[in-house]
Amino acid sequence: MQVHHLRSVNGEIVYDMDPDVVTPAAGGTRMVDDVTVDELALLARAMTYKLAVFEGRMGGAKAGIRPRLLDSRQETIDRYCEEIRPLVEAGRFFTGADLGTTTADFAALGDDAPSVFDAVIDGIGFEELVTGRGVVAAAAAWLGTLEGRTVAVEGFGKVGHGVAREVIRQGGRLVAVSTLRGAVARAGGFDVDELVQARAEHGESFVHHLGLDVHPPRELHELRVDVLVPGARVGVYDAALAARVQATVIAPAANVPYTVGGLAELRARRVAALPDFVCNGGAVLAYQSPRALTPAEVLGRVDREIGERIQAARQAKMDPIRHAALLAETFLATWVPEDLRPDGPAVAP
């Protein structure tokens, strides 16, 4: 790990491997008040494995910005983009949207996002849809189908909306959602348009405007559902929460949701903890896709490539995270010097 301290804003770029040797490096820019170097290091490692499992010849990195009180959001983005411009132009660091940022924030850098990211499909922006599409493809691949399956989504935001739409499209039932303000459930399933409208009117407090009992957010993870989709920050599943999980499958929309103790507990209880660096790899696959592909063709590729990697683990009767890590590490061995290779996928302490 190497840390590049930013000067124009309060933040860092963390490289998972030596950027002087393993180049270029790529990863999103996260802008939240409390992002830490330790969090960025975990996210950079996750990015290394995400790129490698889809045979992308780049190292993983992650940038974090903590906004200053008197600086406007646009001032912060402008300063950051201007500072990293030499790194981008030299091919040392490529970045994109993450928590607190959007693809449009990096247009001034000559954003290399393919044109599919400008598409709107059934009223949903491609950026919202593509990650959710991959998450659902992973869950469907492990279960065989989502038809009639129940799904709970942590964090009904941009990616959660994409997950919800795809769950319904594949015949599943969205029975619970949460935000920082609480969790709600409906056994018969939610109408996604109702949730989107409520969120537009009330923000994260929309869960209090659905006429349902609102519970603490963590209770979402204790529901007896087929699929849990964590969409929050790193380390959601500690040992205590993992011991209460009753889902069949966890398909992460967020990066590094498992702690060491939590992952051990999930494995002991035979909950299928799918690899975050495969499930949420839809945007990586979109960036890697030939520019001539249509949005529908890119989404088809996301379905296929994520589904194939999850199915391969099931067919091999291997733990899905260990199987995906083996795929990633086998690819890394073809081009990264042995002494610089990572020693395993990212798991929170």
C-alpha cells in the first residue's frame, strides 16, 4: 500500500500496489466526512481483485475526500480534479464515481466513461442500473433463478434502486429496504415506483412515510429472505450480526461488507457469502466493454460474465469468495511481480 496525500483538498489516494511498478491504477473517488486511510486501503484492495477477476490489467486504488466546512462541493471537486490531472494525463491514476460523487464530477478530466453511461433505460440512468444488474445476476446465478425469491436491500439509493428494478424484472419480490433512518418490510413486496417517489419527496426519511412500522436499520439483516443485498460502508457483517443472518445468500452491492469474524460466522452457518468484487463489478465491465456495444449489449455482458464466475464456484463446490480470489490471483500472476502481489481479498478487521 502507498498513500498519496492530497494538498488542495483534505484527502488521500491509496494505491494497493506500488504505482511506480504496477501501473496504471484505477478506482473511484469517495467524498464523505469520515473516510479514513484504512477504509481507502480496504477499498483499493477490493478494486485490485475486482479488476483482476475480470482480467483488467490495472492495479487497484481509491481516493477519499473529506469536505471542508467553508468550501462548496463544486470548489472541492474542481480543486481535486485539477490536482490529480497530471496523474490522469500520465496514465498513473484513473478515477470515477463512488459514494458522494458522480460520473459528471470528473468530466473536466476528459472522463473516459463510455457513452453508455449517458443512457437512460426504462427511466433509470445507466450508472444506477449497471451495478444493480450485476448484483442481481450474481444472486440469480447462485440460486438458479430469482423467480419467486425474496430480497432485502440495505440502502435504497442509486444502486439500491437499480437492484430493486432488476429483482422485479426477474420475477423476484422486494420485501424489505432500509436507509440510515430505518428499515421497513412488506411481505407482499414493494412497488418500486412507490419507493422512488417517496425517496424523491422525503430523502432517506422516506421509510417513515410508507404507513409501515419502522425498525432499526440493522434488523433488515435478520430477516428470513432468500437474498440480502448490503449497500452500506465497509465491515457491515461483524460476528454478532452474522450470527443473526437468516438469508440464504448475501450478494453485496457495496465493497468489503464482511469482517474477518463475520465471514467466518457466515461460512460456519452455511450462508452463501458471495464475493463483493464480483457482484458489484458491473461498472468495471462497462468501462472494459468495446465502445461500439449498445447499453443493452453491455448489460448482457454484465449478466453473462458475473453469472459465469458465480456459477463456476458453485459447480466447483467451492466457497465463492475463495474461488473468485483464485481467479483474480491467477490473472495477477501473469503480470504483477511476485513480491508486489496482494496476499488476499479485502476483508475488514
